[in-house]
Amino acid sequence: MSKKALIALFLAIALPVIGYMTLKYKGEEAVVIPRKFLLDTVITSVEGDKIHTDSIWHKTKNITLVNQLGDTVSLYDVRNKIIVIDFIFTTCRSICPAMTANMRKLQESFIRGGNIRQKSDTGIVHFLSFTVDPERDSVMKLKSFADHFNANHDSWWFLTGDKKKIYDFAFEELKVDKFSDEPITPDFVHTNRFVLLDRSYRVRGYYNGMDTESLKQLARDVAILMLERQ
């Protein structure tokens, strides 16, 4: 076999292998942007011979409740921050204490620079824990519950108020039943899901609040959304 033939054979074998390894390496290093959930509608427009489509993603509607400090607050009071949401109740003896402890770990890591260094106590991540038992979870009980887990009251609100308003928010705005591994009934919201909202109040992820790997993914997604262009 001639020298040119050997070179050609080598290139024929080596180039696909090099290409595969390059793509594999780049793929492993690529940043995966958290996808948007809850599509509202798709708008189609025609410009000349071109057809354009725009996806309109659902923006979570505002909700006003009372936090553990007795202050009347709303979702839209949290501006230009990533938001992490869960649903708990203070008398829960199953998943709620563990979920709240895990939420506390997330808050602590963000405040002290575990994944993201915050510039202030409130920083760029805000946590919201909605009680699903507002008839019994008073402001005082939520304050005691929050203190038990050493919550930072500035950047983590425990919210109570009208039950229908809270449940409508969970089911209609966040769709916690649609993206959940466990069955959730309309009369009692008991889910281990953490819900991630971006700065525009759009849902960007659902995570198992009891699973370490899922929570690691949540922390990574928060960091990516911080860098996402407005």
C-alpha cells in the first residue's frame, strides 16, 4: 500500500473518531438552560413568504398573602430575583419537616456562597413556603415554625391566608399536580415538589424536595437563570 493510501486510510478512520470525541467533550461542557413550562399560546404571523411563530409562556399571576412576620406581601413584591416555592403545613409529620430543612440548606448555601455569593442578606434568590392548612397555620405558628428552622425572614416567607386563593395558585398558576410524581387531590395540596420561577415569574422547573440529586440540579438551575438575559 502506498504512502498516500496509508494517509488516506488513517484520515478516514481518525477524523470520525476525533469528531466524535470533540462533540462528546463539548456536549459534556455545554450549559443546559432550564426549559420553560406552561405554554399559554403560540402566535403565528406571516411576513412575505416567511412564517414566524412566537411561544407565549405563562407568567404566574400575582398573589397577596400574609407572611410569618404579619406583613401583607405579594409575589410581585419579589422583584428581579429567582424564586423557589414549596407547599407545607406546620403540623405535618411526614415530608414537610424534611423539605423545610432542605430548603434551609439551599438558603444557607446561597447566602454564604455555596453555589452563589449574595451581595446582601436578601440576595438574588427568594424562598416562598405556602401553608396548605391556613385555617390552623396562623402567623404566630408560621413564625415559630420558621424560627425552628432558622429561616432568614428577609428572603424566606412562610405564607398564610385564604385557602381557596392558595389552592387556586398551586393548581392553576403552578400546576403542581401536572408535574408531580405523586397523586395530589384538589382538596389537599401535599406535594414534595419545589417549583422554580425565573425573574419574569415563569415556571422553569419542578424538583423533588426530598432528593439530593434533584436539589443539586435545582441549585445549578438557579445559577444558570442568574446569568440568563432578561
